[in-house]
Amino acid sequence: MSDTNTGKQTALVYAECAEGSLRRVALEALGAARLLVGDGGSVHAVVVGGGASAAAALQTAAAELAARGAEVVHVVDDPALAGFAPEAYAAAIGAAVAAVQPSIIVLGHTAAGRELAPRVAAAVSGGHIADVTAVDVAAGGGAAAIFTRPLYAGKAFEQRRFLPGAPQVITVRPNNLPVAEPVAPGSEGTVAALAYSAPPLWTIVRDVVRKASGRIDLAEADIIVSGGRGVRSADGFAPLEELAAVVGGAVGASRGACDAGYCDYSLQIGQTGKTVTPKLYIACGISGAIQHLAGMSQSRVIVAINKDPEAPIFGVADYGIVGDLFEVVPLLTEQFRALLGNPGS
Ligand SMILES: Cc1cc2nc3c(=O)[nH]c(=O)nc-3n(C[C@H](O)[C@H](O)[C@H](O)COP(=O)(O)OP(=O)(O)OC[C@H]3O[C@@H](n4cnc5c(N)ncnc54)[C@H](O)[C@@H]3O)c2cc1C
């Protein structure tokens, strides 16, 4: 909690791992926590997992967090935590909360973070602000901090702050806040094992069926090359895949392309798909329906390629190319390959 004599804040970050590695949003959450507590405050982190191969991965993740400003990284390693079970993970975070007594708890706004944050907020009788895209501490941290979050699928923003007195739980949207920078050598934090008591589970993960193996996670991708009904077929995605490989990006899609069977629904971006905020979004053969814009209009730079100059996507694009995507995309790929020194080939 905040020390009532000194006003110093303590934050706890739930640092999510995926496939044995820290997700980048965990480092963004750590950056937000450091900003919120300020120079005099302290930041702890908790990593959670289990199973045969987890121990080494959790230790690697913990070392990275400790090197980037987490004073103590609590490692909850238990076979029962091998698969994601919200009740169990919330209990593991709860053990860290009990140990740290934080006034601020930060999670990534991921599928897991969205499940966990309300449970954590309820457990600490705290407030919850979800899907934060900016943190303003100009007037101070704690209850003075102002959090920006999008509303109505990105058509408006609201600014919220907490009322004093209760723990604050926030989730931060991936790709919006800077990652925590490494601390000076010698000032790294420590890593400590933390026990938790496993709660009764109401559901368990029986199996995970991976649909987009080998692809970069859309939610965390810096660059997304997205295809719409204009790609005309599953094979029509090949040039987009190639461009994405060259620029180190992920491939996404409109619902039009998914409905037409050109690609899997796991790629769908929009109101009923994923929300993404990459640095660069290249929309190929996508008209720009409002439901698609809902998932990508907050991208930093939007490039639209469409043969219809009246396509609504040009209304949100920073750069528009009127042309046939099957001519434009290979040209872009060639140019990027030359610029970036022949990667992806
Ligand atoms: C409740 C609801 C939820 C929805 N949720 C989503 C969602 O989450 N995500 C989503 O994307 N949609 C969603 N939709 C669907 C949305 O309304 C649109 O139907 C859909 O986005 C259209 O996909 P599209 O742009 O690929 O296809 P189209 O609208 O058919 O556009 C295809 C575009 O490709 C261009 N084109 C064709 N050939 C070429 C070429 N060779 N080169 C360049 N350009 C070319 C055309 O000019 C056209 O602009 C939702 C709809 C509803 C009602």
C-alpha cells in the first residue's frame, strides 16, 4: 500500500508469459508501474507458470524483469499452473498481493489480463480501469494520475482517475506504452520463489488448438499486413505473407476475407475480431467498413491499398495507394527487401 507517512507507492505487475517467454506487454506494464510510483516508489512483479519446462523460462523472465526495474520478482511455479486457469492464476497473483500489499496493480490488456484484472480488483476491493492507452502523471502518481482509454471502438477517448483510498488495478493495451528500460548495472532487483494455495477450479484447459502457429501475435505486432475480400482467394494472401515476412510483421484480415474462407478467423481484426495498434498497418483490398475500423483505426500509421479511390479506408489512411494490390504489394515487398538488406527471402 502507499506508505501513509511518506506517500510512497508500491506497485505490483503481473508479468504474463506466453510459450515460455515474457510477453512484451509485460515490460510495457512494468514501464507504466515505474512511471506511476515515481522515483521514490517501488515496483514488484509476479510471474506465474508451471509444468516440466516452466522453471527455467520463469527464471529467465524474472531476471529480465529484475533487470528492468522490478525490485523483487515473485515466481509462483506450480504444476497446477501449467495451463491458464483464471481461478488459479488469480490466486497466484493474490499471493503476491498479500506479500507486497501494493496500491497499484498493473496487468496487460490481453485475453488473460482481461479475465484476471476484474478478479484481482474484486479480491482487493479496488477500482479497475481497463484498456489504458496513455498514463499522465504530470500532476503526480497515485490518485492524481490520469488514464486514457478508448471508447466506442476507438471513436472517442475518456480520461479517468481513481478516487483515493482503494487499490488501483489497471490493464494496459499492448503496443501503446513504452517498455521499462533496463536499470543501471548493479541496481537489478532480486528474484524470490512465492508459494500460493491452489483454489478449487471450476474449469480446466483440456487442450489448446493452435490456429496461427508460427505467426507473430497480432496484438503485439509492430507491423500488420492485412487482407480483405480484395485478395480474392486463399492463395491471394501469399503476396501479403511475403511482404509481412520481409518487414517482420504479422498478417491480419477483414471479416470479409474470413467469411469468404480465404483465411482463418483467428486473423480477423475489427469489432468482432482483434483490436490492434501496430506502428504500421497496411490494409490491402479492404473497403474500410466501420466494424473493421473499430479494430485498427488507432494504428500509428495506416497505409491503404485499394483500387477504388472512393473506398472509405482512405478516410483513415495516412498514405493511400489507389491500385491493384497484386501489382502494388509485390513492388512494396521488393522495395522493402532492398531497403532492409534482403530479409525474409
Ligand atoms: C455486427 C458486425 C460485426 C462485424 N465485425 C467485423 C470485424 O470485426 N471486422 C471486419 O473486418 N468486418 C466486420 N464486419 C463486416 C463489415 O461490415 C464488412 O462487411 C467487412 O469488413 C468487409 O470486408 P472487406 O473490406 O474485406 O470486403 P469488401 O467490403 O467487399 O471490400 C473489398 C475491397 O477490396 C477492394 N479490392 C478488390 N479487388 C482489389 C484489388 N485487386 N486491389 C485492391 N483493392 C481491391 C475493393 O475496392 C473493396 O474496397 C462486421 C459486420 C457486422 C454487421
